Amino acid sequence: MAELRHSSSLGSRSSSSPLRAGDEDSSSPHVHDHSPNGGDDEDGRPRHPSRDRDRPIWFHSLFPFFGDDPRVSPQKNKISLLLILILAIASLISVYGIINHLNAPYLCKKDGIVLNCPHVKESPSPWENPLSATTSWKPCAERRVGGISDLPPENETNGYVFIHAEGGLNQQRIAICNAVAVAKIMNATLILPVLKQDQIWKDTTKFEDIFDVDHFIDYLKDDVRIVRDIPDWFTDKAELFSSIRRTVKNIPKYAAAQFYIDNVLPRIKEKKIMALKPFVDRLGYDNVPQEINRLRCRVNYHALKFLPEIEQMADSLVSRMRNRTGNLNPYMALHLRFEKGMVGLSFCDFVGTREEKVKMAEYRQKEWPRRFKNGSHLWQLALQKRKEGRCPLEPGEVAVILRAMGYPKETQIYVASGQVYGGQNRMAPLRNMFPNLVTKEDLAGKEELTTFRKHVTSLAALDFLVCLKSDVFVMTHGGNFAKLIIGARRYMGHRQKSIKPDKGLMSKSFGDPYMGWATFVEDVVVTHQTRTGLPEETFPNYDLWENPLTPCMCLIAMTGPSVEKPGSTRFIVFFIILLNLSFLSLSIEARSSQQHASFPPRGWNSYDSFCWTISEAEFLQSAEIVSKRLLPHGYQYVVVDYLWYRKKVEGAYVDSLGFDVIDEWGRLHPDPARWPSSRGGKGFTEVAEKVHRMGLKFGIHVMGGISTQAYNANTLVMDSVKGGAYEESGRQWRAKDIGIKEKACVWMSHGFMSVNTKLGAGKAFLRSLYRQYAEWGIDFIKHDCVFGTDFNIEEITYVSEVLRELDRPVLYSISPGTSVTPAMAKEVSQLVNMYRITGDDWDTWKDVAAHFDISRDLSASSMIGARGLQGKSWPDLDMLPLGWLTDQGSNFGPHRVCNLNLEEQKSQMTLWSIAKSPLMFGGDVRKLDDTTYNLITNPTLLEINSYSSNNKEFPYITVTRVSRNKHKSHPHHPTGNNISTKHAFGLTSCKEPKANTWSIVDKNRGQICWNQYSSQKLEKPFCLYNRKALPASDEEIKHNQLYQGKLHLQTNEKAESCLGASSKQKLTSKDYSRGTLSPCKLDANQMWELHSNGTLENSYSGLCAVLNPVKAAEATSNGVRSWIATGRRGEVYVAFFNLNQEKTTISAKISDIAKALPNKKNLEGASCTSHELWSGKNFGPTKDSVSIQVEPHGPALFVLHCSHA
């Protein structure tokens, strides 16, 4: 890369150096320099190509025999050879894994069909930060929740501290953090800092002009006493600004905490008020208590919040950056530090004309005369600084590095920079390679920025926030701005890349005349794999603003509470980095095998405790508690359930109309009264960011289709690809063009209706919805009124496609699950990650008991953990309604306790765990009692839920009922109860064989009958009658055209009501969907079509009618059940469930358990020990069977450990 060497090693050269990426490995991306000294080292000696690059120290340590050092002993050679052998074996294993991975087929789509396609090697996206998955850190500098402040009153502190925060915005920010820390150290009251203008910024901004003072004081109220102004009793305020008697000077840089206690505190006690100046970098890092450093993080990341108008403007700029292509594009933020002052201060030599170099020398001599002297020593200084990587990167160098990293020409780049030295000529190479360079002035009009131009720091704050929220942040030189950005992104979850170029290595590469483009690309990629903003251990005398790992972040432990381990983090971080560097191919293989929803998801949902009324404050309070108490146990999602867009005013309820908040495109937005951070079109962006900073993932509930309110308003449909209104066939499309009024959600008919996904406009509407959710930062979508008896496979399929196209995974859940069958589950499992399999589950025993049959059926159909959207999918038994709850459809929040007794709660948690259902806690976490907490965090149940396999119902059990002091023992098979049955109308997938049994019996009468049970000699065949045509209105004529060939069915020829597929209310788990009779009207729910194959299909859900046997009521709520599973360490789990109302002894033979497991030889002849979870009993050696008396509606859970002698 000799063509990028600088004049420090090349001598004089032209100021123009055209940059272009080469196409061949042997060519450089720039015009070659033909200087005669181009191939010489800095000392003039010729360099050999193979020895040009310095070998690292570890190379000489591991491979000393490759050098010419005669002092290397044979013993060291043997050790080195052994190490080489170990690395070679590891490499072979890695190569084998990679080859297998490359040869493995994968599912792809071709012409709408899913096929096994040959694997094609794809380069990882430069926007991803894959190694972030290897870290387990979360923020832990938040303020204490519910803690009692131990601060003394203002008049009882040791005095007042007053500081001048000097410099620019970011230097001032650090000074403010340090001021709070110093006040805490000395137990002093802090007077709100003054933002002092300096000679560079020349800004008169006050603290309240840039930061939210109320939030600042309130957030730190339990840590430090802060007052807005100098107390009234102090009359000579000017003395603080000028008098030496009131000023503590000469505080050393990076002073220890003890320095303030010994030297500053006595003067504060004497004078009561003291000013500290200068106050930049006047507090150390490793010489202060850890809680003080944590307090500084609390100030930086939580207390210092910009004013709402600054936040809103920044969010608007971010939104515009993400929609510049009209396709929700990612964007990069580039902090380009190449202003004249930075170039001069660096004393580095840069490419330029002789005239430019003379002017720069004059500028340096004027500004820094002591360093400049006579200029004779600067040549060697410039060489040394460039070799050490201490020179700012030029725009052209940045362009080449970014292109080598894989960023295409179309990349959208937000540039945060002052006036670049050299102007447009200097920027030309960067702009040629990346033409989409944007500044805030390009994104916002002059009028929008007028308010912010009053204060330079306000404009700097906009740059700060836009860079902070970028998908990739790139720094080009040091400084407070860059290190604060990188530190904040690390603290907030380190998901997005924060690239810190290795300028030292890049300098060598740019100066290498033998390096081709391919080699350069490899160097750049490999070098920067771990320079992407991952948490790094702080070392002595290194500030925490860039690396807040210790003490501001904590390890996330998946099986226990989050614990902070500052003493061991150095080894952990070093070990992780060593593994990543030594076994890169293994890391690639591991990352490629990671799947979305690899385990049943866990989290908290607001529905059971708040219904639809939850507010932002209540939600964030709950999320904070989930982060602290449940996240360590894997509960990582917090989900706002439905109607977050509905105004909570008089007249509003679950199925009301006209109270929803929609935008100009008919898309729903949070109610700003309940969700104030959503104002200004921000949606859930700010809430999602706060949730992410807690280490959690954020989810929302959405309804299928389009809102009735948007339909009635006939809003335009947005084209999120091109921007603006969707246009097709020469016109703009609106809500009434895509909404299907006849297919309104049956249990929220005033709220939502389906959209026509066969239309381009219908797809465009859905695409605009889900891309907006992704832009808000949503991680979890619960899509309702699209499954079960509301089945809408077209919308599910298209939403799944949209989510698959996003640049990050979003967990996709569908609901409700009324009347779900295994065949329906197979239709959707590959499209989603969770799908409900029952109606809503509430705190009644019948609701719990209703889950046993469908769980058994889906397990038998191998649906647990089947292939799903970008990973796996899981049958969802619905939320856990435990603890403090509200009521279904209520307008009130939590106000009652769970109605299930403790045994019933144990049964529910045991079934949910062993059936591997997602675990979504629904109770009010603010009132989480110990009993409920211990139940939902039980380590054995969570182990089973995540890691067990071969989960299924186990039928071979023996039952002994304890009734009236008599024991009756008999074998029991859960599916073989001798209970009388009757038949009821139901729905199933049209692919089920039993659905093909309808036929026309009497065409003249329009009689259609069910034939499957004719052999059983039913008293009367079950028949339906087509409604005779009546005089049609204009609306009915349009309706008949839409549903031509469809049938309106009645139970008899004279009936006034028609048969509908789905209930008009939301059913709970215990309710059986039997079809409904209601007055005949224009409703897809009442429209049917008889196909030639004998299926009777409903137009609303696409499901087919069947006649199902319905067992007596006690069939689902009585009896006994048993499940088995195997653990990851070879243990066997056996669960008994007593659905009866009296105590029951349940037994199972070890030999029968062995037969039910895939590896039955593991148990045959084995010696087993067992213990039971709920009773805590240790049964010791278990030879023939396990047996226990189980409480009414209660469970038992045996854990068997077996081994062969």
C-alpha cells in the first residue's frame, strides 16, 4: 500500500491522490507512487517483502526456531513443537466443522416453494457485531429502586461545592460527572455546575439550556444533595467567580479520593462554600472507591439527560437517516476529526502541497510556539507518531478502510465533524467512494435548526445522539466525543458496532509497497474483529468513559442472580478474547449455528395484571424489577399487551371505536397521555432504548389487519420502500381499498379487520407497519386475531416474510389458539417462533386442565421445538396468571390475587415447563410475593423447560384413589376414559382427513350433511341448509360478487340465524369453540364454501367444519396425567398430575418408563435413585417403580438418576 504512504516517508508529492478499489489481488486501490525511495524503510535500508511486516512477540515465543537466534535451546524447540501440534489438531477440527457446515443443505425459497438448496458461502454483514453474543454483561449503575436515602439534609452536609465545567459539551459532561463524585466523597452539597465558555467554543450555554435539570436532581436525590443555585444566605456571589480565598486551585490531574478528603474538605468546612477550578480530569479512576466510579456512570448514563426538544430533534434526524432509501436502511456515523486545529495540534505530517505545508508550519509556530521551537525536530516526531498510530486518519484513509471492511458505495454515512482541513479537495476521496455523506444540515432545514443555533452545545448534542443511535459508529481519532459515544454504546448493550481503527497497523499497511488489495482487506478484517465496541477490562490509570465494564456493568448469570465480579473480570475477558483469536473458525461455526428462539422464550406480559390500561411509568417500573429479579432466571422479554394506542378516556373499552391514535398512514401509535415519550412521532423508540439499557428485550401486542378507525378515515397507504403514498395503476391507494370489512375480527369487530394481502397495497400497508415496529426497536411481536378460529394464513405468511427481511431478528408470536389442531400447528410453525394452542388462560382450574389434551397432541406430532422463523418454534400454553392480577377485559389495573390454590399453581408451572411452553409471567411484578417468585424461578423447572428432550405424555401409570378410607387401584390410560360423548360443531385445518366428509344430500333444499358418523347410527344426521336468496340491496350485490359461490348456512330451513365459525367473544382455555348462531348478515364469519373434496371451508378463518366428539365436562378437569422427559445430563423426569378432587396415589414402573424413552437400554437393568421436587423427599434407591400420593389438582415431579453398576 505504498501509494498511501505519507510525505513523512515519501518526500514531496502531489496533493491529489485519486482513490479507487482495485479488482485484482495484486493491485493496490490507489495510483502507485514511483518515488525512488518507495521501497526503503525509514532508515534508508532496503526492505524485503517477506520481512517487511513486524512479527508479533507471541510469534517469537511460540516459534523461536524460525528465527536466527542461536541461543534458542532444543528444549524450547520441543515445547514449541508441542504447542504447534495442539494448534494443528484444533485447526483440523475447525476445518472439518467448516467443511461440514459449507456442505450442509439449508432451506431456501424458490418460486414460493421451500426447498433444500446447496449452501452458498455468504460473507457476514458488516453491519452485524457477531461477537457481542459471546459477552454476558448488562448495565448495573442505575439508581436504587425502593432504597432509603441516607443523605443528610442540605444544612447538615459539610458545605457546598461549586465548579466551572470547562471546554466543549463532552468535556463539560465529564466534569459534571466528576463534580457529583467529588461531592459524594466529601459529603458536600453540589451547586448546579456552571458551563464555562472557552476560547474555542465561545458558547454561553447554561446547564438548563442543554440538560434536564429536574431529572438530574431527582435521579441523584439518593446519592448527592444538589441545589440549583448558590444559597441565599451567601451574599457575595461574585466572590466565588473571582476571589482566590474561595477557590481551591492546583488540584492534580487524576487525583485520588483521599486527596479531596485531606486537602479540599477542610477548606470547605472552614469556608462553607468553595469553588474548584480548573476542574477537568481532576479525579482518578483506580484510586477512588468502586461505588464512586459507579456513581459517575449513573450520572453519565442516567442522570444527564438532554432537554426533550433536543431528544426529539435527534430522533427525527435518526428517523430521516434510516429512511433515506425509503427502505429502513441502516446507517453509519463517522466522527471525522480532521479540523485544522486537530491537524496542527497532532504535529503529524500529511499529504499536501508545499504551500499547504508552509502555512501549517506557520500556524503551529503561532499556536504552539514552545512545541514548535525552530521546527527542526518535527520531522522525526511526525515519523514516530505515525508509527505509533497517534495521527488522525485522513478522509481518504478512512474511505479505504471502510471499503476493505465491506461497506458498499451505497452506505448512508452521517458525518459528525467540524470544518475539514483542506475542504472539498480533502474530502473528495471519501466522497468518491461513499457519495451518501450527510450532516445534520442536510437532514434538517434551516428553520428547524434555528433554535439550536443559539447554543453551539445544542448542535453538538444533536451530533452526539445521532451517533449514539447509529447502527455502526466509526471514530478516526481520540477525544471525549468518541470515547463517550463508544462507552455509552458498550454500556447500553454493545449490540451495535463501534469501530476504533488500529491506526498503528494501518499506517504500516498504507506504507507497504508490496501489499495488494486482497491482503490489505484480510488485514483490515482480521485486525478489527475485536475492535467493535465489546466490553473491555479497564486497566490502571485508564478512564472509564470509554470502557465502563468495571464497575458499571455486571455479569448476567443464567442460573442465579446477577453478580458483579470485578476481581475476576480481567481473567474472564482475557480468556474470551484469547479463545476468539485462537480458534476463529470454531467461533464462526458456533455463531452460524445459533438460532433464534433456541429455547422456549421467557418474559413478562402486562395483560394479566393491567389488561390494556398500563402506562409508560408503570411499564418501565415493572421492567426495572424484571431486570433485577427475573432476568437472571432467563426472563428477558417485557411485553406491552394490547390497546397501547387507545386513549384511556370515558367511553373507551376493549371493543370501542374512535379512541385510537393513528398517524397519516393509518398506523397505530402509542397513546401520548399514557406513553408521553411517544410524542413527536417517536412511538416506542425511547421506551425500547430504556428497556434495552436494562438488559431486556422489548415486545408489543398488535392486532391483525388494519384498524376500523383507519378504514373509516380512509387514510393513505404508505410505501415504505420508495417513501410517500403507495401508487399502483396510476393512482394512490387508501385504507378502504385494502380493508375487508366483512372479515372483521370476530371478538373485536369494532376495532380491526383483515387486509387483502393479494393486493400490492395490502402488502405495502403491512410492510410499513412492521418496519416501523423494527425502527422503534421492537424485539418481540405478539400478533393477535390471526390464529385459531381467526386463522389468517396469508397475513401470517407475509408478516413472517417481512420480519425475515429485517436486519435483526424479531421474535414472532401469534394468537389466539382456540380450537388449534396439530395440522394447523404444522402450517404455521416454520413461519413463527411461538403460537398459542388454546384460548386465553386465566386463573381457574378448568382453564389449566384444558391444556393437557392439546399439549399431548402437539408433543405426539413432534411440534415442540420444531423449525421456526430463523430458528425454532414453540407451542404456547399462554401466560402464567399468578400473583396479583386484574380481570379479563377490565378497564382497571391489578386489584386481586390469583384464584388458583398453591397445588394448582404448581401443576400449571410443572405442565408449562415439561411441555416446553414459553414462560410469560402475567402477574404484577411490583407485588411479586416470595411464593410466586420461588415458583416461577424454580431451577429444576427452568432446567426442564430449557434443556430437556423427549418430552411427551406418558400413559402407563397406575392410580389408587383415596376415597372414604377405601383404596381403589386400577390401571389408567389418559385417553381411554369411558365417558359418554356427544357431538358438536367445530373447526379444523382443511388438510385434516376428517374434514373431507361433507356432501350435498338434497340439492333442491340446499341440504348439506356430515357423513363420518353414519356408521355409528346417530339418531339424526347432522345437516345444514343453505339460506335462500332474498331481495338484494346495493351492498348485498357487492357482497355477493365478493363471495360468489359461497353459502349462508342455517340449522333448519326456517331459521332466522346463520352459522358462524367463531365466537363473538374472546374464549378462554376451558371454552370449546362450537360455532355460533346469530342473525344472518354480510359477514365472512358466516360464509362457507363446499369443495369437491368434501371440505366445508369458512371464508373468515380458512378453516373447515367438522363434527367433533365432546366429552362430558369432567373429561378435561378430572382424571390423572403423566409426562416424562430426559435431561441434558442423562437424568429422567417423571411428572404426575392429579386432576381429581381427592388425593390420589399415582405410580409408574421403571420398566415402562424405559420403554417410552428412545434409549431404553440406559434404564434397563440400571440402578436408580430418585427424589421428588415438591415434597422434597429423597427416595434413595429406586428398583421397580416410583409412587407417591398426590394432592387434589396437584403435581409430583420425580428426578431419576440411573447408572449401570
